[in-house]
Amino acid sequence: MTARTLKAIHRAYRDDIADLTTRRPLPGPDVPHLNPFLFLNHHGPQIYPPHNHGLPFGPHPHRGFETVTFVLDGNLAHSDTGGHESVIDAGGIQWMTAGSGLIHAELSPRSFMEQGGDLEILQLWLNLPSHLKMTAPRYVGLQEPDIPVVTSADGTTRVQLIAGERNGVRGPIDSLTGAFMSVVRMSEGSRATFDALAGRVLFLYVVRGSVVVGGRRIEQFHLAEFAEEGDVLTIDAAQPAVLLFGHAAPIHEPIAARGPFVMNTQAELNQAVVDYHAGKFHVAPA
């Protein structure tokens, strides 16, 4: 087995949205994407006062990719034109396949706007290959008890397994592209090892704390970029840490992106705009 080499470390930059503290490591000045991982917004951590306006993400469209939303603190109310509705609480996730097109809203429940509280939410965009970009939309919302946790023998590392397999345990999301996705929580001094990574694109973002990979320290709010060679990754926690960790097969296709649409060509982007304005993103529930 060969260790993956850390190629670069990218700091998330601030890009606040109204009163929502937002950091974005991807895309960044030096890393446009880690295809199929296209985009990550890290909202919070922050404390909202009582009688707040909540999250600012009213109805908006998507086509051609998937969104994975991690609710670490607070909660999130989702609704879309496929007829899906849910309120996801802290520790839960939502996985939405926009596919051929959905309009969705991501807002705070009325109780949060009235009472306020802690909030920290991350959203990751996952690309879809050309043959899946117009797949039927779908949505899965999971609360924390719905997501299995694989704990190390000494109890110091907990992998919340969302998609993929670890130690014989499978995550509840059946990813269309075979992506592995997890939230990793590590105690100071603990170690996590992930293998079978040959030919995969790795995604490692430090949400809290700091970790060491290959002798280099990766701090909070930083994204790791890895070389292509190697099939094993070892992560050591320099401090108590929370990580987003995933891996997936690369998509060797052109990327054409415009706002909420990610396709392969400009012509497909133009068609997405036409279809959206024609009302074609209102789909029947699956």
C-alpha cells in the first residue's frame, strides 16, 4: 500500500451572505474544483439572536449535480418542486439529486427564527457525469439516528457514514456515482486510516480543530488537495477535530457552470435557463 501525498492546502475565504457567516474553500483562487467535488459553503459557526430572519436561501433552481448538506448545529427546513419537505436537525444531512432540474428552498424553521440559537451548516456540490445530468430528481433527508457511526477500537475516532462502506457497514445513501461521504470526529491524538483509494479523488476539509497528514498540519477552515497516486490516507488529530471526508471517481468531462446549473457545454446551460423559465423544473414526486 502507498500513502497519498498531500499536494496543497487551501484556506477558505470569507464570502458572507447577508448576516450569515460564510466561508468557501471551493472553488478558490488556486483550486477551481476537485472534480467531482465542485463547491463547498461553510455557514457559521455563529449564534443567531431571537427574532432573526433565518437562512436567506429562498426558492432557487439547480440542474446537473447533487447537493449534500450537513447540519452540524441548528436546523434546516427544506422544500422543493418534487414535493419533498423536511426539517433536518443537528447531526442530520440531506442529499438532493437535482438531476434534470429542481427548485428548492432552504430556510430556517419558524421556531429557530423566533428563538435563535447556534447554527453551523455546510453544503457540498457533487458533479454528475453527462449520462446522469438529466436523471430524475430525488431527495433524501436523514436525522442523526438514521446515520450509522463506525467507531475505532479505542473509541477515539467516530466516522458518521453517509455513503459508501467502512468496516462492513454501509451508509444509508446509495450514491449514483459510488461516492463515499462521511463526517469524521476525532479526539486529540487519535488516528484514522482510509484505504482502497486508488484512482479516487479525495476530499478532506477541516471543519473544526486541526489534523496532520504526511507531516503537514491542516488547520480549521482549510481544504486539502492530494496527488493522484496512492491508495491509503492516514490522518492524525493534533487537536479534537471534525472533518468532512469523502472520495469518488473522477469525472473526465468538460465542466460548464453558470450560477445554479452545472452542465458540460454552454448550449446545455442555455437550455437549462430556457427550461427553468418555461416551468420545466416543477416535477412530479418520485
